[in-house]
Amino acid sequence: MEKTIALRVNGRAVTVTAMADTPLLYILRNDLALNGPKYGCGLGECGACTVILDGVAARSCVIPLAGAEGREVVTLEGLGSSSAPHPVQQAFIEEQAAQCGYCMNGMIMTAKALLDRNQNPTMDEVRRALSGNLCRCGTHVEILRAVMRAAQLLSSPGAHHDDQPNARPDARNAIPADADPCGADGGDRRPADR
Ligand code: FES
Ligand code: FES
């Protein structure tokens, strides 16, 4: 049975009517047009779908919509834009930390959650935080460098700290093209009968 559920996404209050067990990822992508989170495995194992849920990196493919009720969700679109990237996005651009870019959403959101709680992580801490995020292209070295650079950027005077400058559902205008170079949309693997 469908249910109407209220949550906040990128600083904006939204209500969604859907089956309560619909994965949050499907809601974000299909109902709210937020295509930053990607569908990778659908099993909570690859990290491509990572969002920040109440301040913690979380895998939206295995979180039911009901599990997000009343909570604060931040997607990639809640960070920066092409013209004003968030420091984490800027660092990934500067380190050229992408090949196909499919893992980038998860890497950036996981890094953001880490840097929110630890502004000066060691390389080991970064490695541990990202250990559950898979990159099939083997861009790990650049990604680790990017997170370390992001920490530097965030600690520099005048750093851009706005978390949610794009509190609107039009994701496609908000994803820095360099952070998602292939424009992969992750495929809409939502069950057709919903
Ligand atoms: S798609 Fe969610 S963890 Fe792989
Ligand atoms: S999966 Fe291609 S850059 Fe990570």
C-alpha cells in the first residue's frame, strides 16, 4: 500500500507518495529527478548510491523510503554546482580523480561525510572511510589524493562551506560535469510495476 512520507532533501521539505519499502534511491532519482546518486549493485555493496542521511554516509539503494521519513537527506546536488563546486568536488576535479566517473557520487558523498566529522584526516583514515566504495576503473590513488586535497581546501581561509546551495530538485543542472564526466545516469532500474 502506498504511503505519503515527508522528508527533507537538500534543505527542502518534500513529500512523496509511494510504497513504503521503495528504495530511497528510486525516489531520489525517479520522483525527485536527483540523478547524482547512482545505481550500481542495488545491494548496498558498491557505494555508488551514497547519500548523506542525518549527517552520515548511507546507501540509498537499501534504505526504504519509510526509513528516511522525517530525516535530512543530502545528495550530490546538495553540494555544489558546475560554476561553484563544493571544495570536495573541486578537489576531485583538480586531482582528475575520475575515469568513467560512475563511482564519483559515492566517493564524493562519503568523503564529504568524513570531512564533516574529521576536518584533518590521515591518509589511513581516508582509506578506511572509502574502503567500502568500489571503483572499477582503479582510480583509487587519485581519489585518495583528492580527499586529502579537499581537506586542505576546506581548511583554507574563505573556503566555500555552503552545503546546500542547490536546494532544488533539478539535479542535472547541479552536477559538476567534471565530477561526472561520462554523464552516466545510473540507469533507472526501478520496478516497472510501481
Ligand atoms: S547501488 Fe547502492 S551500494 Fe551499490
Ligand atoms: S568506477 Fe570508473 S572512475 Fe570509479
